[in-house]
Amino acid sequence: MTTFFVQGVPQPGGSKRAFAFKRKNGKLGVAVSDANPKVHPWRTDVRAAFQAVFQGAPFDCPLELKVVFTMPRPKGHYLPVSKRRSEPVLRDDAPVWHVSRPDATKLLRALEDALTGLAWTDDCLVVSQRVQKRYADDGQAPGAYVTIEVM
């Protein structure tokens, strides 16, 4: 079992944009890029966090992937600072679950793509997935808690 934490705001992957361009030889070419420019630094952070805890060869067997994405809380989840409170306090009715965009499957896709070639030879080896998308608790950094287990 391998467990690690990726610090930073999780970014979605999966959406692509294609552009047609004219080559020097006059023929048309197509360039494909991610719709989200922030996904590249996130994938780099995912790879670095994994490599900090695992140095072996990529797995080539069935795997279970468990991920808890912790998203930053908006300011509206906190009571305002007052004369009695010097620090913001989380509201009693602040939600636990992050139910707005990005969706969990696109967050998971970016993480799986980042780990292909490092954690597993191909992401088709991930045969079981458990994913949660929550708000970060008070004092907790946003990011992703990841566990990879051999089935």
C-alpha cells in the first residue's frame, strides 16, 4: 500500500481543445491542448508527491485507488472577524461536501493521468476507485489524499 498527500488546489483534467494550423509545407496540422492551463502544474505536483514516497517500478497488476480531494473553503463559510474574534470562525452550517465544479471524475482523471508510467503502467489497471470531494477542514491545506493498493 502506498499513501501520499498532494498539496495544492486539485485541478480537473479531461477536457481538450483542438486547433488547426497550417504547416510550413502547406499541409494542415492539428494541435491538442488541455482546456485548463492549471492542470499541468497540478500533475507535476502529483508526480512529485508520489515519487517522494515510492521509488520502485510501476505496478502492472490490478489496483485499488482511494482519493479524498480537499477543496478550499469560500469566505462565506466563515463568520466575519469581530471585536471578540481576531480569527474567522467556521459557521455551524458550513457544508462538509464540495458539490460544485469541478466534478470528482475530472479531478480523478487528472490524477490518474499524472500517475501513468510512475504508479502503474496503464490506468486501466485501476479496477476499483473510491473518491470523495470535501472542503478542507479548518487549518487543513487543500489537496488530495491518495492511497494505492494492490488487489
